[in-house]
Amino acid sequence: MDNVEISQAVIKRLPRYYRYLGELADEGVMRISSRELSELMHVTASQIRQDLNHFGGFGQQGYGYNVRNLYDEIGKILGLDKSHKLVVIGAGHLGQALSNYVNFERRGFHILGIFDKNPDLVGMKIRDVTVSPMDQLESFIRGNDIDIAVLTIPKTSAVDVAKILVDCNIRAIWNFAHVDLAVPDSVIVENVHLSESLMTLSYNLSRR
Amino acid sequence: MDNVEISQAVIKRLPRYYRYLGELADEGVMRISSRELSELMHVTASQIRQDLNHFGGFGQQGYGYNVRNLYDEIGKILGLDKSHKLVVIGAGHLGQALSNYVNFERRGFHILGIFDKNPDLVGMKIRDVTVSPMDQLESFIRGNDIDIAVLTIPKTSAVDVAKILVDCNIRAIWNFAHVDLAVPDSVIVENVHLSESLMTLSYNLSRR
DNA sequence: TAGATTGTTAATCGATTAACAATC
DNA sequence: TAGATTGTTAATCGATTAACAATC
């Protein structure tokens, strides 16, 4: 299973399937065919079947897919059946926004610590978590077996903090700083570069 | 020029070139070859030359590219030489984070209005802008010739607000709500689905 | 001029779509 | 059984990489 590498293009479509299937399940829809789903999502039925078959045959000929079952299976593929421990580094507005976002918690992403170098923010309480000073970061990650670090700090500090995170054997970094972090291959980096997203919008706007 | 459609894959790479070139310019680097840039960015030199040549010949044989010039040209391609008027809809933490982000302003994205339906947030001042109630949104957009609406509200409200925005002839929506907005083709939608990004990270984490 | 490097064409690779046999 | 729809192979399309002639 692990020997077949699945392209990131496929992976990036899974959360969208997951979202649509979750909504269908909430509406009480029991089964759906690839054609029906394709019309709903504005993609080809062929692509849906190809994508899903990378992971196994979840459907049944002549019937289609069981909505609830497919939802659960995609959840498992995405690792949403496991729980993850996170720290948020940077307690500014973005860090607060992410820390307050209830849906992450619901999907098994538990924020155990929030850190900031600004003494004015240290001690602030965000949901159940109190913001801690940066010098406690390293021992906290090691002591609490943290999987994921969320980086919502400026790019200059981000580079330095990433080094610390690697030393602490962090497994993944969700990076909101506008910089490409240089980390070993074993550490997963998922970038959210908001300014690049806005520039893409700007480009498309200027071509009208 | 407009008759050749350029793929979104190319467009999405431009902001990254722009970022690296900006940093090089700041460091005082005058010229760079596609090979040097390719080593810096970990992409192929071929791809860089192909990408750039969609928009014109910015280089010179035997010399390479003038860093400052290429930076400016990509900026123009991305529409960063023009100024844009935005409103932020949703003054929660995410809306505040984006409204406070100075770099957007510096790149010509001017936030003229911030709106929220929560009376507790109305009246709050974020940089120079005071949060207004939602019922003033429509007249504000029309009266101030707003280009871009930034949606940082829950998905249920997002669908309704998007309808209003379309009625007001908004040109683009930067959408942070976890929903696919149904708008006419003439309206550009750029989605930032944070939970999908986190799920992608989660997938990659579980395959190690 | 000789060396370097672009701009661009051709070759390769990978992803998407179409088609259909298998099967529920 | 007949109809429907999957799983999967084959065909197409598009994007990336390689190669090299043009040229600074």
C-alpha cells in the first residue's frame, strides 16, 4: 500500500469530497453515484472513481457509494480518525483565530499549548489554553509529545523557530509565515501563503 | 495577448518567483540566471524560463535576468502596480488578522471598510477603519467602488452575503468560508480553505 | 570573438477523461 | 434477469523537462 505513491493532486481533492459527503450525510442522503456527485461538485465522474480507487473499492456496481461509509473511509485516509497534538506559535490575531476555531478540535486536532514572545500576550487565555512565553516551547513539545506546530509568526522568527522545532523532533509544521522553511524530509511542511493567494486573485482580476 | 489562456499552475508559481526576486533585490543582487534561481528555489531552470516566456522575454542571452526589472515585471503581471479597494466582511479574529496585515496595504490592497453583524464588534477600530454594521454593506460597496470582498464569516452566512455581493457587482471574492460559492463566471473567487490544508497535512503525517 | 544563457521547439512524463467489461 | 454503475484499462490532453539554435 505504501509503495504506491499517490499524487498530491489527488490528496488535495480528498478534503473536498469529504466536505460534500459530510453535508450529504447530514441531509440524510444514504447513497450516491459518481455521476450524481460529479454534478454536485462540478468535476467528472471519471475523476471521482479514479481518485477513490487509489485507496480501494468503496462502491458497488449498480448501486453507487454508501454516503456515510465513504465519508468515514475518506476520514480514515486523511488520518482524521486519529488524534493530533498541536501547539500554536504566535498568539497574534491569526494565532488566536486558529486557536479559537472549534472545528479543528472536533476533527481531533487538539491545541495543547500557545506560545508568544510578547510579554503582553503571555498569560492571556484562549479557550482552555493560557499563552506561554517562548522559552518554554522546547520543553513543552518534548514533554507533551506534540505532533504539529502551527507557525503564525513573522518570517524572520519563523526560520529560527523552525530550527528549534526540528530539534524537538516535531513531525509536521503548518506554516503561515511567508518563507520556505528548510527542514529535513522527515518533517512535513504544509504552507499557507495568504499573500500568494491574494496575488493569484489579483492576477485573475487584472485579466478581465 | 489575452487570447492565450495561461494555466493556473503557472499563475500560482508567479507569487513565489516574485517573493524570491524581491528578497534578492533587497540583498542587492543585480542579475540572476535561470539556473541560479532554479537552485535557490528548488525548481528546474527549464520551468522558470517556460513560465516567464508566457509573458514575454524578460531575459537576455548570455546574461540572464535583471533582478529588479524581472521583479517589477512580475509585479505588473500580478496586477500589483494597480491599487485595489477591499472590504472585510467578518470582524472576528481572522478578519482582524487580515485587516491588520500591513503588507497587503503596501502592495496596493486598501481596506476601506470592515463589517460585522455582531453589535459588540461594531464601532471597534482596526487601524484606521471602524467596524460597521452589516446593513451598511451594500451601499458602502456601491458608493466606494469596491473591487474585492474578503469573506471571513461562517459558511451559512457566506452563501447569503455572496448573493448580496454579486448584486453589488463585486469583482472578486477572497473566500475563507468552508463552502463553494455559486457566483457568475464574471466574479472571481479565490478560496482559502484552511481546514482542507490541515487535512492535507494530516494525510501526509499518517503516511510516514 | 568565445562563452554564457536565453527563448523555444521537441520529447517525456503524468494527470485527466473516455470507454467498457465486470458485476451487483 | 435487466439495468445501473462501478473498477479499470486505454486514449487523450496538458504540463514539465530536455535539448539546442539563436543571440547577447
